Amino acid sequence: MADINKCEAVLGIPASEIPEEWFERLSDEEKDSEFVAMQSKTYFQDTWAQFKKNRLALASLVFLFILILAAIFVPMFSPYTYDGQDLMHRNAGSSWQHPFGTDKFGRDIFVRVMYGARISLSVGFAAALLNLIIGVVYGGVCGYIGGRTDLILMRIVDILYSVPTLLYVILIMLIFGSNIFSVLLAICVSSWVGMARQVRAQVLSLKEQEFAQAAFVLGASRTRILFKHLIINCMGPIIVNTTLMVPEAIFTEAFLAFVGIGISIPMASWGTMANDARSLLMLYPMQMVWPVMAISLTMLSLHFIGDGLSDALDPRKR
Amino acid sequence: MNGGHYVEISHLDVIYDVTKGVFSPKQLVHAVNDVSFTIEAGETFGLVGESGCGKSSLGRAIVGINKPRSGDIRINGQDVTHLHGRSLHDFRREVQMIFQDPYASLNPRMTIGEILSEPMVIHGLHRSPGAREERVTELLRTVGLKPDHVRRYPHEFSGGQRQRISIARTLAVNPRFIICDEPISALDVSIQAQIINLLKQIQKERNIAYLFIAHDIGMVKHISDRIGVMYLGHLVEVGDSSEVYFHPLHPYTKALLSAIPISDPDVGKSRKRIILEGEIPSPLNPPAGCPFSTRCPLADEACRRMPKMQQFGSHQVACHHVNQSV
Ligand SMILES: Nc1ncnc2c1ncn2[C@@H]1O[C@H](COP(=O)(O)OP(=O)(O)OP(=O)(O)O)[C@@H](O)[C@H]1O
Ligand SMILES: [Mg+2]
């Protein structure tokens, strides 16, 4: 009502009597501006929208999701188990009963690959996740605080880095016994260091940038500056490092299983299955192919996801 | 308020420790050396000096990016060098800073909307999302950008537009004092004037005080009420803008002014070109006594002592030979 009165005061005529020719059409751009404002407005919404556009990355994500579901549910509903031997059907090829065939004890390889996925994927993802959290926070804090604190914390990292992984494994096994958790712990202890170093180096240079100083002057807390301004800007290397961590952990687990540390027969991981198949490689190569294919496809899809993610996270690449 | 000045800086020292390695001898850069001056509310104080003379260090000390070694900074009667917690957080709303490099001063991974609403999030202003959105739109309009720019990212803008966004970001907290650290030196000449005009207009509307840092004294004269001239960490001359520009007293100020091309023939005639000899000394190893003595045409025995800041008419000058012509 106030507006209408104002209109009358300014123009000298009531609002309802404004002649039609006084109105102007909105340009398309002006019309759009209302509409555009409804769409995603934050960096993370944009990142997700961008990620979805990358078909390969999205397909990889779906594949991994299905693999995880299969690893959980297939062993529950399958008539076979990872250690159920059927000596009548040893080294069988693919069939309806055994899609991936059977191994030298007549165990169903498909079910064993699914059991193996439980171990391998858990180890891989857990290692990558711990590596991500510990490495990023440690490196970020070192780089951000700097000075003497950084010096001391990074010397600790150097010392940890100089100890061979196998030594950690032995020490940790002595304390926690030979199980999958010792293996996970050993992998993490020796691997987060690389991530920490990388993140520290990036944060060290980013914190001198003016946008970080502007955030400081605006009164942003240290945590806010570290995560929302510094670490977000080194997501590229962090993602690459994390996706590489998964296969690395899978292989380390396989290697440790091979030397008798970690899971023990008849339990299966992809690594131990590949190892078991070695002796019969000339006769039954397919027994090797299935677990190796599982590892490769996982690696490949992680690689695509990582690629898509680091592209989607960088607005300049959109 | 003591003295009644809005900003009062006294005997400020900023020292960087640039010692390399743990066992080498200490190396200190005395970037700001015993600097004192005042700024009134709503006033523009221009700070000029060659690259490396400590202008940014001074500005950064005022907003607390680096801690001064000694000295006092009082803003609105409050000693801001010893603020903590709540009062420090509130002080952040009083004083803001605009940076030199428009390409580095905006986080590349935030939308303009996020950049402009962050100050409000930090200080709990305009709490509802709708109110924030409205405020962001208003800020964009103030600095001459379109509201639908909120969804874009910094890399989609030109240098001048980014500097406008930086200005809008500082305005989000309604500061009364903005430090402009060479806000235009990275921009095209044609854009420079636009940004200067925007800053002036904002100042007129909101009565904001500026500390305007630049190395071009001509530009500084144009927008400042008063000018301070820095050399090697020292403030060597302070005075009203046109006084300093047309009647410089310190030999360094005279040299600076003689170096710029003059379009005004009256001024040009009265001004002799002074060519400074030698390099600017390293701040790691400054000369004893007057900092300018190694290059000053008037330097003599007296200049072995550090000159005090003294009042000459409306100027304050730190020189033993103020009344001699160069
Ligand atoms: N973080 C730092 N660590 C060590 N020395 C520094 C640091 N920042 C600046 N300096 C030194 O302090 C002195 C003053 O630098 P400052 O950046 O304040 O100069 P400036 O007048 O702003 O120069 P410019 O016009 O180039 O911006 C220089 O000698 C510089 O090398
Ligand atoms: Mg500077």
C-alpha cells in the first residue's frame, strides 16, 4: 500500500493508471537473474553437480557401491562358503553353479572373491581413510602453525618415515598379535607420513596468500582458515594420494598374508587368492584372473573417481 | 578517547627474524622503525614510499597479521595490540584490509556468495539465510556488481571486478577503518580510476577512514587528506596532502616528487629534478643515524645522529636540514 501511495506522490497519478507504454520489457538476462539465483549456490553443491556430469566417475562410483553391497550380501545368501570344500569339483571352470569356477580344493571362487572383497576393501578403505584424516590434519597443523612446533613435529615424521614398514609390522604384531588389525595399523603407521608432508608443504605456501590473510583479518577462527581456506585448496594432491593408498594397502595386506602375517588360511583376501593361484597358473590361469581382476577394477574405478573428484573440486576446470 | 584521534600509532616497530638455520647469527629486518602518526575518523591518510620500505608491514601490523615488536596502536581509544578473545573478535569488525593482488585475495574455491557471506557467518550477523542473501545482494550493488554474480567463482572475474568483490567483503562487517594496501597497483590505468572513485564514494557514504598505501605519490595526493612518506622503515615526513605535494620539506620527499612527470607547468617550473645516487640500503643493514643519509645530497656530520620528527608549519619532518634547499 505504501508503495502505491509513493508512486502517486512521485508520478502524480495512481499506480493503476500508469500508461502501458511506460513499461519496458525485461531483457532475457534480467529475467534469468531471478531464475539463476534459485540454483545451487555453494561450492559443494557445484562440486557434486559437476561430479555427476562425469559419466566415467559416476559409473565407477556405482560400480564400487555394487561391489561393496555384493561383498556384504553375497556371502550371506550363497550356498557356498569361503572354506567349504567340494573335492569332487576341483579346479572347475565357469559354470552356472560356480560362475568363477572352483579352486584346487573345490571352493567356489566367486564366493571367495566376495569374502576377499570384505577383507581387501576394508583394509584398503580403512587405511585410506586413516591416512587421509591423520595425514591431512597433522600436515595441515604443522604447515599452518609453522615455526618451532612445525620443526619438532616434522622431525618426528622424519623418524617415523625412516623405519621400514616390516619393522612396524613385527613390533605391532608382538603387541596386538597376528591379525588383520595389526596389519591395518602397520599400514597406517607407515603411510600417513607421505600425506602429512605433502599437505604441510602446500599449506605452508597457501597460508601466505592474501585470501588466507583476509580471512584472518575478518576474524575467522584458526580451524576455519585451516579447513575452509587452506586444505580445501590442496584437495588435488590429497585426493590423488588417497586413491593411491587403497591399492597400496590391498597389496601390502596381500604381501603380509604371503609371509604369514594377518589373515590365515582358509580365509581369503584378494591378495592371498592371487597368491594361491600362482602354483597352478600354467594349468588354470583363470583362478589367478578373478582376484586380480577384482583388484584392477577397484583400482581403476578409484582412479576415475579421484580424477573426477579433483576436477569437480576445482572451479577453474569446470 | 585520549588526544581525540581516531587512530593513534606511536613508536611502532615491526621486526622480522630472517635468521637462516638454527646455529647461524641472528638476522633481523627492521621493517618499521619507530613510526608514529594519527588518522582522524573519516579521513584518508596516504602512505607512500619505495618498494620494500615497510608500508605493507605497517598496515599488516595494524590489523594484527604480524605482531609489532613494540609500540602502541590505538583505534577509537582502544589499545589494539593487546586484544584477546571477545574484544579481539569485535575489533575485527572495526578495521578491515584490502590487499594488493586481486588474484590472490579471493579464495578460488568459494563462490562470490560464499565469500561475501563468510564475514557475516563469522560475526553472526544477519542470521537467517534470507537476510544474508539480501545483504550480499546489497553489497554487490554497492560495489557496482550484479546480484546474479553470487554463483560465480573468482576466476570468472577481471582484476577490477575482483577488487570490487574484495571491497564488498570488507564492507560486510561495516568497518570504520580500512587499510588499502596498494589496492590499485595491479590494475589497468583505466580501471584504477574506477576503483578509486568507488572507494571515495563509499567513504563519503559511510564515513570510513582509510590508510591508503601506494608508491605513486601523485595518486595518493589525489585521494588523501594527509600524506606520510616512508623511507627504509622510517616515517620521514607527514603533512596535509597538498602541502606535502607542493611544498615538500624532506629531501627524500623532494626527490620523490621530482621524479614524477608534471602536467602542471607552474609546478614544473618551480621543481628541479633531483637524481638520487646509490641504491636503497638493505633493511638488514641500515645506515647509522638518518636512514636517508647515504643518498641525501645534504648529508653531513649532523646526519650521523637520528633526526627527530619535528613540527615545521603544518608538516612534521625528520631531518636536520629542513631549511636548506636541495
Ligand atoms: N614475512 C616477512 N619475513 C621477512 N621479511 C619480510 C617479511 N615481509 C616483509 N619483509 C621485509 O620487510 C621489508 C618491508 O617489506 P614490506 O612488504 O612492508 O614493504 P612494502 O613497502 O610494502 O613494499 P612493496 O611496495 O613492495 O609492497 C622488506 O625488506 C621485506 O623484504
Ligand atoms: Mg607492500
